Amino acid sequence: MSAQEPEATGPQDPATGEKPTDPAATGPEDQEKAAEEPDQPQEAWAARRDLYDHTPRSMRFGPDARFGGGLIGADNHGVSAGRIAGDVIMGSKTEVFYQFGGGTAHSSGEVPPATLERLAGCFVADETAFAALTERLRTERVLVLSGPHFTGRRTAALMLLHRLGAAPVRALDRTTRPSALAEQLGDGGHVLCDLITERERPLREADLLAVRDRLTKQDGAYLVVTVGPRAALEDIPVTTWRPPTPAAVLEAHLRVRAPAEDIPKLLSLPAVAEFLKRGHQLREAARYAEVLARYATRQADEQEIERFSLAALESQVQEWFEEDEATLHLRDKAFLVALAAFDGGSYALTAELSDLLYGFLQKTENSYLPSAVPVFGTHIGKRLQLARAIRYPEEEHTEWGPVIQLKARFQDDRAALVLLREVWTGHPSARPALVDWLQRLAGDGRPLVRTRAAAAVAVLAHTDLPSAMALVIEPWATSTRFRHRLVAVNSLVLTHLLETPNVPRIIDSWCVSDDERLCWVAIRAHGLIGPERPVEALAALRGAARRQQGKDEPDELLLAELAQSTELLLLSPVGDHVLAELLRTLRDDRAVLDLALNGFVGACKRTAQDEPYGRPLVLDWYAQATTERPEAARAIAELWRAALGDRGHTGPALDVLRRWVLAADRDPAAERALAALLPALVTSAPEHRRLDHLLRTMPGEDGAPPPPAAGRLLTVLPPR
């Protein structure tokens, strides 16, 4: 593997053989900034908290994360979030091709009467509002109908003309110049869908007046123009189209396709309920009715109706990135990618970083032109409408505490995964810009940004592990900056959460690497995915500790990381198993003893919710174990005695015990737990003297008198 000798060979893209740019610096200004910025490794406990707080909803990484289909530290029931997300990333695997595009919407010529009758049979709308629109068209002769794409505007336009009895109905070419519209009109009804307008060529009031004048000279002649949210309009009245719900469209189409007695049963299917809650477009609901009708006649199976929703989503994502610039601007595509990475994050942050990606994409398209980002652009509502996303206020965790943020997310929680896969595998020419963007995100000062960069790379790695490793993860892992290495850790952990194969093998090989940067990444990763394989993780950590102990000058940084990863494993849902494993190997050698005791004492410092005066987690663990899991309680007491009795760990252990006494002084439950623990720590005269001296001499906080709890705890010590 190239990662074994990063200095000699460096990672390469398996497809092109090119080396990625150095994530630590992408230009002179970045290099200067990186040199000036202090770079220290974030504490493993704090880093894990950031990972919990900022992982996207599609991955749900946290204390209850599931690896390999099982809840860490619990019964292996249910399906993991990682497996579900992984299945979405790999695709619907459908062999049926669904055509969702509105290919006839932009064609010109006469609309066949049979088409109008077919549409009338399944058309659904608010009857009162639609009747008012019909009367308005009858009076004004021309109507401009505005709304997002694929909300039924074309069908509504045709039905308005059909209601008025206009015949024949002709579809006009959308490229017609607004000033030339009147010249295209004759008898009957006319529909012009998605008229192309530009800032220099808007649809003006004068154009509509000319159209109306021409239509009034013809008996029964009408025109309906449909436009999108971004159409260039100038001083003209616009009617906003209010579409029906997908459920209403689905039912209306079923009425003309399926037997009436089957419709209630079809609508009550779990797959149908799942489809309707995902905010699908009306055209997709109409196509779904076809599939359900075939299912009712046993021409389609249950799998087909279940996978239709994902196939429809995949088709929409492909459509977004196949659109030309006139239909979907490159800046909009950059926003879609950024929203996929920051799904459920702050809208302002997503928009800011999407413009950064837009600049990289511009450079890929034409490196000779300077990148230019409009300072003011599309309104937030129109932008999210295009992305089939919503905005909402929600609390966000920050290092300063929770704050309310205006967030944005896709209506369908699978969209982010599908979109990232499509960009990475379907559009390889976008990879250089995407990699440069991810490298910039990895160096960002905001934990949420770095975590989302790692999550995005995990999706890419699940799709194409060799390329993601070579282009992104390995450069991060071998970076001189801890910030980049930490993002590499999180990328590997989330990649494993998605059940991508070979991640434990990568971590195990890096843990024995001579490159201390790779070793650092592997040690951190063992602390995070170790709860799935605690025996193997602890064996790897012990091996790394022994290698450091055998060196003339052990790396103190790696020794500290080893202790912190052990601490994470102790405070994971498999803590009881970790305790047993630590005790089993405690006296093997000095390196293993130091690893176990450093990790245990570090874990004893942690409190609930990380509050300065919170209840110590290990003390709370002991209190529960005394009645439920006595073996774990005995193990905690034995590790305490080992830490207090070892010359190299006595001082730190006594400091932590003082904190526990202060916690007991504030919390009666903590005092009861400590009163139960202290007698178990006394099995010899030296142990008694040590604890007796601590409780008799410890001061209060900030010069205060000794805590009263210390005196009460003295009474629970056994006689000398």
C-alpha cells in the first residue's frame, strides 16, 4: 500500500495515476496561514463529541451507532443505519427503467385531442381556485402561470384551455422571442411552457398587450404561458400555480388505471405510505400509479413498488447534473453538492461553502478565466425549491453552547447520499474541484465543517474506496497538520459505519506503520470503531504501546493518544468487556500496565455532559454495576487500587480521587457511590494510610474549608 511509504511514492488516483494536491496548503497564502496557525491535536474525547454532534442524519453516528447490523454493546437486532445508508449509496439496483422527464413539455405543434381527454380524466386541483383561473383566462385571454418545475403547470395550462373549449390546442416553441409571441398566435388555444427569458430579453407588459390584442380579434383564442421561479419578467401580472398534493395525484391516476375496489388496498400499502412521505414530485406520483396498477393485476411484484421511490430519486439527481447551463446554472449545481454535504446544517454556511466549490468548478471548466461569484444571487426560497429542500429553525451544538440556526435539508433524507455518489462516479471530471474543495473544508476552523467533509468522503469511499483513499484520505492521514489527520480518522470511522469493507484492515496496517502520522490516525480510529471489536482494538493498542516502549525515545504524543483511545473504549457501551480485557493483561509488561492505567485514570476524569461539576461517569458506572454487574464493579475497584499503588500513577490517581470527593460533596448520589467504593480500595495498611491521609488533609475548592463529605467518607474506611 502506498500509505506505508508516503514520502517515497505518495498516494495516486488509481484511474489517472496523478497525485492529489497537498491538503495542508493549496497556495502561497494557504501555506503562510498554515504556518502561522497553531496546530495541536484535539483531545480525543472532545473530538468524539464533535463527531456525535455534527454527523449528518443519514449516518446517525453516536453512542447508539450500529456497526455490522448490531448495536454496539447491545443485542444484535435490527438493521444498522450504516447498512441502510450503504444500500442507498449503492443504488436501487432496479432493472426497470422509469422515464420521469417531461419530454413533451417543450415540444411544439398541435396537442392531440386524445391527450387532452386522457389528462382530463386524471386531472386534480382545488376546484374553486381552478374555476377562478378559468374565468380569469376567459376574460383576459392570456395568463402567465408561475411555479417550480414539475408541479403540474403544463397540465394545468392544458386543462384551462380544455375547460374553455379552445380547439385546436397548439404548443408553441419555448425559444420564441417574447416580442414575437403575438405573431405565433391563431385560432384556438395556445400553450407555451417554460418560456426562455433573459435579463436582456424579459417578458414585458408590452408583449402581453400585443398578445391580448391579437387574441381578442380571434373568436375563442387563448394563451397560457408557464414560467419558472427565475424567469425574467417586467411589469406583468403573474398567477402563482398552487399544485395538488402527490397523494391526490396518485389517487386520481389510480382511478383511471386500477379497479375501484383495489384502490383502498393499494393506498394502504406500507410502500405507498413511504413513497408519499418523501415529498416526491407530481410526475413521479403519476408514474407510481402506473406501477401500482400493474401490481394490482400481478404484472409487477412487491420489490418493484418498494424500489420505485429510490429509482425516482436517482433519476432526479441524474437529471440535475445532465441539465445544460441554460436550465441549471453551474452555481446551482455547486449548491446541490454543498447541500448534500451539509444536509441539515446552517443554510448560510451551506451557501457560503457552495460558492467556494463553485469557484473550484469554474477553474476546472476554464482555468484561464478568473473565478467570479455573484455577491447577491437567487432568493433562499427559490434556491431550496429547486433543490427539493426545506428550511427550518433548529438548535445547533457549538463549543459555546446551543444556538438557534436557520437550517436547510433535502425533503428526502436519501438525496444527499445519492447525489454525492452521482457526482463522484457519474461525473469524474468534477473530481479535481471536489477534492480541492474537500481539502479546504478539512482545514476549516469549524468542527461542523470538518465533520461534514469527513462524512462526504465516507460516502465517496463507500462508492469507490481506492480513489477516495488515494485522492483524499491518505493525503489527510499523512499531513503534518493534526486537523487534517483528525478528518482522516473521522472519514475512516464513518466509512466503516457505512459497512464499507476493509476499513479495519487499513487501520490495523497503519497501526504498525513506521510512519507515525499513519499510526496516530489508526490509534484514534481504534478508539472510535473499537467498541465493535474491543479485543482486536485493545490488542492493536497494546502492540503500539510495546513498540513505543521499545524505542530509545518513545513518542510521547502517541503514548498520550494510546491512553485516550483506551479511555474512549472504557467509556463506550462495551466498557464492561474492556474492563475485563484490561485486567486480563494488566501485569503482562510495563507498557501494557501504563496503557491500562493511563486510560483508566483519564476515563475517571470524565463527567456527565462534560459539566465541570457533573457526576463522574466511572463513579456512576460503579454504582450501577454493584447491583447489576458485580464483576464490572470489582474490576473498577481493582484498577483503582493498581493506579493508586503504582508509583508512576499515584499522583494523577489521587488528583482524580480528590475531584470525586468534591463531586460527592455536591451530589448525595455521588457520595453514596463513593462511600460504597472506598472500602473496596482498602486491602492493605498502605492503602488505608493513603486514603486516610487524602480525606483528612484535602482542602476545599478555591481556598474553602475542607469539604464536609471528606469527614463523612472517613467513617466508611475499614479499621486499620
